[in-house]
Amino acid sequence: MHFKLIVTLIEDEKSDQVLQAAREAGATGATVLNQARGEGVQQARTFFGLSLESQRDMVLLLVEEHLSRKILEKIAAVGEFDEKPGTGIAFQIDVEDAVGVAHQVEELTPVIEEEI
């Protein structure tokens, strides 16, 4: 079984919605890193040197490659990445190898067989 790592940087108030959408699309778990900070095309606004940006979360999802595109698209839709600038970004990276995922392989095997 091959995996992809989906990395999502999103406004912290949308993290729960993104996690729920990813699970509905086939993700079996996630790791959330709080208080990430980013900067896009527009530089961050400041007020007397203090940032006016909302906090961001980094959501990491290790997903089976056949499900990855569907999960990525669902995350983008829920996060409104293409509709509103600065709301977030998500991308996927190939994973060469992974350990500690035996329970996921057992759960995903019947799902993947249906997809193929």
C-alpha cells in the first residue's frame, strides 16, 4: 500500500470542519499542529508592530494514494481555498515508506479494493 502526506495550512477556526471533511472522504486520522504562521501574496497587516492575522493550524494527514485526491478536493472545498484569498492551502507529497500504520492498512484494504 502506498501513502501520500496531505499538508493543510488553515485558519484555526476551520480546522474541525476540515478534519471532519477529510474523515468523510476516507482519511483515517490526522495530526494537528497549532499556532502556525504564514504569509501569502499580501504581506501581513500590523498595528504598532503586532500582527493582525488569525492563527493557523497545520493539519497532517497520511492517506492511501487512491483516496488522496478526493480528500484533497474535499479539504479545498470546505476550507474555501479557491473562493477566498488567504484562507489556506493544501498540498500532497509522496511518501516513500511508513511504519506504524498496520491498523490503517487493515481498515483501508477493503475500501481500496472497491476503489480499484
